[in-house]
Amino acid sequence: MIQTICSMKVQGWVMVLPFYLFTFLPLGAQPKQWTLRQCTEYAVSHNLQIKQRDNQRRQQELQLSTARNSRLPNLDASVGENISFGRGLTAQNTYTNTNTSSTSFSLGTSVPLFTGFQIPNTIRLNELNLEAATQDLEKAKNDIRIQVAQAYVQILYDMEISDVARRQIAIDSLQVYRLQTMLDNGKVSAAELSQQQATLAQSQLTATQADNQLQLDILTLTQLLELPSPDGFSVVRPDLDGLVCRDLVAVSPAAIYAEAITARPEVAAEQLRLQGTENNIKIAEAGYYPQLSFSAGLGSNYYKTSGYDADGFFKQLKNNFSQYVGLNLSIPIFNRFQTRNSVRTARIEQETQQLQLDNVKKQLYKEIQQVYYNATAAQQKWKSSRQAASAAQDAFTLMQAKYENGKANITEFNEAKNNYMKSESDLVQAQYEYLYQNALLNFYRGHPLDF
């Protein structure tokens, strides 16, 4: 603890108090203050779950590349060496016990000419899957943004609670100082001073608990940001006077949903997958069509039988050199209903995907409704809290005057003081809640999540 002297003014009283009466966070180098936008952008860039989702998108890119390359001709080369022992056929068309060896070389290629439209539909399916994976990545980013915003607002709550606790310590410390002076002059009893000292100790405990909770919530946010340590981390408090006054809940949930349905990545991802099921059906139907391919190649071989003369290796390769071209047409006739069942399976998958899309839309509408009514309730709570805070402040001011004139006891004073401190805390928390819920409404409408 740093022991120094600070000047403080509380409700018109000015006094000098020892600084050690207050429980402040550890002092050090000035920390960097993070705005909500800085937090969300940093989290999106460094969060490990988002990086994993991005890897899945990159894998989908490779699958699309593979599908596109299936149109290209392939090229295969082979080299074979065979040695046989025992009875075999000779060049004179007789059999004898002898050893033979042969070496063969070949190079071949094939090109699919018609696959029942399987290749173009596979390419289109993978294009849609890549777009869906990109939307899944954006959905993961949005989830992290919301988590960061929740943690950020929680820290703002904690900071306000901590500030209220410190103000309570200041008022209680002032009373202890005042009662100690009055006790020295014989105007109050030692019991009354002890009671106020106990109240001060409880206020200091409350402040310590508030600071501990603040540190834990800072740790939660820094972990979301993948920061190595919460040391030196702090957030920027928004200007509530310039923000809360905006009435952002005037738009109905249905109108917000109409905007969200075209902007939310989770809806776009499921719509893309639904489009992909149509291509998946066509891929299955390709089994009903003939398959036509073109092939070409060249090759040569060398043959040697022990006990017989043979041309040299390179001469045989030259003399045995051959080329070929060909067309291969495969016509499906009956494949045990495999194609039929594949088509039926693809149609069921299409129906399932349509249900998944409907479910995502319904869930989105429920979320918007929940946020909308939370924002409406927060707005009403904020208005009520302003009235309650104003009334509590007036009541405390009156009680303070009565206490100073000896017309109220310390218990009544503390009760009025506690009510005033609580009303201030409730007011600020209601402001932050209203601010956060309205930011969520704008977020569902496609705007950045920011205050």
C-alpha cells in the first residue's frame, strides 16, 4: 500500500484522509486502453477457433480445385520386368524347359468426355460448399464478437460497481473521521464510533470483492483475445451521455428480422448448402447416363529366352514400339438399384437441409425477439433507474442534513447512504445494459458491433 495524503470532497465535506483507506488496483505503467472495436478486431485475428474454421475453409478450396482438375487428362507411365522359369512356349511354337525375361514400357492417358454431367455438377457443388464454409467462418467471427462484447460490458459493470464501492468507502471514512472528532469532544459514544468503523470495514470488503471480480472478468476477456497475460489491460468507458439517449428500439422485431435474413452468415451458409443439394441430386442421377472417355498411349517391350538368340535391347524397343487411341463407352443397364437409391438419398438430404434452413431462420427470429424485448426492458429500467437515483440522492441529502443536525441516527444515515449508492450502481448498469442490447440489435441488422 502506498501511504500518502489525498484531498477528497464528499457531499459538501472536504477533508484529508490517508490514502491507504482505499483499495485501489496495483499501480504500474500506464496500461493500453482497449475500445470494443479494438477488442473484437484483435480477437477475430488471433482466436484459435477462428483459425481452425479458416483451415476448414482452405480445405474446401482444395476440394474445389480437385473437382475442377477432374476435367484434365491424366498421364500414367509404367515399367515392368518379368522373369519366368520352367516350361514355356518358344518362338517356334513349341514348349521346352527354359528361362525367359521381358521388359515393358508404356505411357498412357485418358480424358473423360461425358460423365452424365457429373463433373460440372461436382464443381458447382464444391463452389457452393466453399461459399458456405466462408459464411461459416464469418459466423464464427460473429460469435467471437458477441462473446467479446459480453465480456467487455461485464467489465464495464464491474468498474462501476468498484467505483460505487470506493465512493461508499469515502463516505464511511468521512463518518469515522467525524465521529472520532466528536468522540474526542465527548459528543458521541464509543459504541457509535465502533458501529461506523464496522460499516467502513464492510465497505472495504465489498470494494475488495468488486476488484477481485473485475480482475477475473478482465482475465476472461484477455483469454478470449488470446493475450498472454491480463496485466496492464484496461478498457475504455464509452460516453453514456452521448449514446444512451438514442432510441434504437423503435424498429419492430419483424423489420429487424427482414434485414437480418439477408445479412446473417448462418442463414446464407444454410441457403448455399440447400442449393448444393440440387447439384448433389444431379450427381447421383449421373449414374443413369452412359460414360464416354478417350484414351491414348504408347509402349514397347524387350523379350529374351535363354538358349536362343535375340535382337539387342534397344533394337527390340524400336521394333516393338506401338501406339494406340481409343474411345470407351460404358452404358449402365442394371446396378442393383444403387443409382436409384443414391438419388432417393440425395432427395432426402435436400429435404433435411430445407428443414435445417427453416430451423436456422426460426432460431434467428427468436434471438432477435429476445434481444428486442431485452432492449425494451433495459430502456424502461434505465428510465426508472434515473428517477430512482434522483429520488435516492434527494433522500440522502435530506438525511445527511438531519444527521448533521442531530435529528437522525447513524443507522438511518447509513441506510440512506446505501440506498443512494445502490441506485447509482443500478442506473449505470441499466445504461450499459440498454447500450449493449441496442448494439446487438444493430449487429443483427448487419452493422458492426460497437458502442
